[in-house]
Amino acid sequence: MMSYQKFAKDVGFIGIVQILTSLGTFFLLPVITKTLGAYDYGIWAQINITVSLVSPLALMGLSMSFIRFLSSETEKKKIREVVYSILFFVTVSGFLASSLLYVFAEPLATFGFQDPSATYFVQAGSLLIFLNVIESISLFYFRVFRQIKKFSYFTLFETFGKLLFTLIFLKMGYGLLGVITATLMVQGLIFLIAFVTIVSQIGFVIPQFTCIREHLQFSLPLTPNVLIRWVTDSSDRYMVTYFLGLGSVGVYSAACSIGNLIQLFVSPLQLILFPELSKLFDENKTDEVRIYMSHSLRYFLIIAIPAVFGLSALSKPLLGVLTTQDFVSGWFVIPIIAFAGLLVGIFQIFVNTIFLIKKTRPATYINILAAVSNVLINLILIPSVGIAGAALSTLVSYFLMAALCMRVTLKYFKLDFYYLDIAKSILSSIAMYLFVSGFAISDIFELFEAVGAGTFTYVVVMFLVGGFTDHEMSLIKRYLFRSEVSSNSK
């Protein structure tokens, strides 16, 4: 079993990677928005939303069964059979899905994008589905077998590779087609490197598909959840396009991409947490499952809460610095989406329980309720209050998902919520918000100064109110002052 110290260390390592990834995303957003403008960025956002719908459908939930069934597997022959069976299966399904999108690109551009001239870009982006699917499964291999550093290096390469090639192609004048090409090149290269690494570790065989039926029995009931979750997460872009046009969806998507940075804070936990929980649960160590989930929730909240306050305080200058003046009108979307992202993180931690006990029906019901509420609120609010209505509908839907999932989880595991620590985090975040709100920000350097000052303020206030445990304080001192000690010793 992975020790809790190693678990925390791996989470911390991925957390650093996520920070670097966020920086890459920060730099990629201005590169694209300032070159393409609101309208073409709206087309790119719609292509991404479409790919985010079709790719998980092509996966058929097999990524989750991959984790659930292989996390505690040690026999190399069985691992090899499962890995290549699933990889070959999704290669076919991904290719078929990409082909369908290519064929129906014109009606999608006409009715979904409200712009028939976008057909060419939809066709070019259709290959993203195929690459998303095969890349996803190949990277899940490293996640399942806890090769965290390799997984993290692939993540970093993808982020900064897209940034580099996007810059090159945009400088060459290829516009939106250059952005699509850069994404395709990087994802294709990552898959090739990952596949060669997998073969070097477990060898290669032509699969017999002996296990695929068992995996599909687990994963197929989860597939409708993908469509339902997409309705909750992304369908508002199509409704914004229908009611307000591609320019408005470009503004809304840019604001959402910043607000959704909150979800990056749960990614390091979830990447390691579910495989570890699956192993512990299979070994009947339910007390340890409860401890891991309780600590994961606490760590997520004491990081995500100040991030929500920080993004709220800096929402307008963030859009002003990272995009153009055309996008700044959507600044008020960022605080709403950031708070919604915090609720998504809570949901993702608690939903692990449903997958552990293999009773996926409650998750389906929760997702259906959230999706229906999202669509209804969007239909009511978008025509009357614009993109603010889309943001509010997302917030309400995620609140329902988090609340209902918590209720299901608490039937099986009684978690510790650390209410006092959460209250201290909120108090420290308010102090940080008041301090950072006074900053005058006009460029990227002043923006980073404000972020650094806000982080320092939060940590200091948390220290003063006793928001960190003794163990956490020792870690902060060790990593904060280690470089000082080293330099003094010289």
C-alpha cells in the first residue's frame, strides 16, 4: 500500500506540475485570443466543446474501468491483455467518431456554430477526437501504475508543446488552422512516445479481447453520464452561440477558461486518489479510505478557497492583460465560474465512493438532475441577462451535483470535514481579497506581483490564525527555508 507520506508527496509533485501547466495555459490564452479575436476564438472554443462531447463517448467509459480493474493488478500477462485490448478497441471507436464528425461537419457548422464557413475548421478539428481517445488511454496507463513523474512530464510536454507550436504557426500566419495543427501535432507525438514507453515496459501482444466484455459491462452504464455531464459542463456554449452569436461565446469561453483554473487544484488529488482508493477498498481497508478522502477534501479546500477569492479580486485585470479589450466585458463571469469550479472539485472527491462500490446509478440520477436544471436555467436566463445567465446556471447545477453526491457518500463513509480549518481558510481569503483588490494592474508583471502578494498574505494570515497543522508548518519551513539554510552554509 502507498504510504500517506508518499501519497502527499506525489500529490505535491503533480500540484507543482499543475502550477506550471496553469502558467502555460495563461500564456496560451493571450497568444490565441489576441491573434484570432473574439469571433475566431469562438469557433475554436466550439470545436473544443464538440470534441469534449464526442471523445468521451468514443471512450465508452473504458478509462474508468481501466483504473478500477488494474489498480491492484500485478500479473504482467493480464495487464498486457487489458491494456492492448482497450487501446485497440478505442482506436477503432475513436477513428469512427472522427469520421462521423468529418462527414457531418457542414450541418454542425451551419446549425451548431451558426456559421457555414466554419465547416473547414470543424473538419480539420475532427481528428482531435481520434487523438484525444488514444492519447487518453495511453496516459491512463501511467496514472494507474502510479508512474507519476512520467505522467507529469507528458502533461508538461503537452501544455508547453502546444504553446510553442501555436506561437510558431500563428507567427507564420496560419491563424485558426495553425492552432488546430499545433494541437494535433503535439497530441500525436505524445501518444507515440507513450506507446513506445508502454511497449518497453510490458512488451507487445496482439490482444485476444478476452477481458473487453467485463470492462464494457462496467463502463457502458457510465457512458450516458458523459453525455449528461457534457450538457451540464458545456452545452451552454451552444446556447450562447444560438442566442448571442460566436463573438459572445468567445468572450464567455475566455472568461470560463480562467475561472475553470480552480478545477486544476483537484486534478493532482484525483489523478492519484482514485487508483489508491480502489486498491484500499479492494483490500477492505475502509478506515483508510475514509482518512484519505477526508484529508484530500481538506487539502483541496484550503487551496481552492483562496484561489476563488483571488480570481474574483483579479478578474477584470486578468482578462485585460491576457486578452484584448473585446473580452473584458466578461470579467463578471470569472468569480461565478471559479466558485462553480470549487463545487466541481468537491463533487469529484465524493463521487469516488460511487465508483468504489460499483453502484453507478446514483451518479446517473445526479447528473441527469444537474443537466436538466442547467438547460432550463440557460433557456430562461441567457436571452434576458446574457452570458451571466449561462454562468449562473452552471453554478446552480454544480451545487446540486456536489450536495447530492455528498449525501450518497456519507451513507457509506463518515468523513471528517475540518470545519474550523475551512473557516480559517475563508477568513484568510477575505483578508487576501481586500489586500489584492487595491492593486492597480496594467501588465503581466504587475499581475504576477499581485498573485505573489496575495499568496503571501493568505499564508501569513493562515499562520496567525492557526490554520496549518504542526506537520504542515514543518513542511512549509523545510521547503521555504531550505534554500536559505543551504546558501548560508556556503
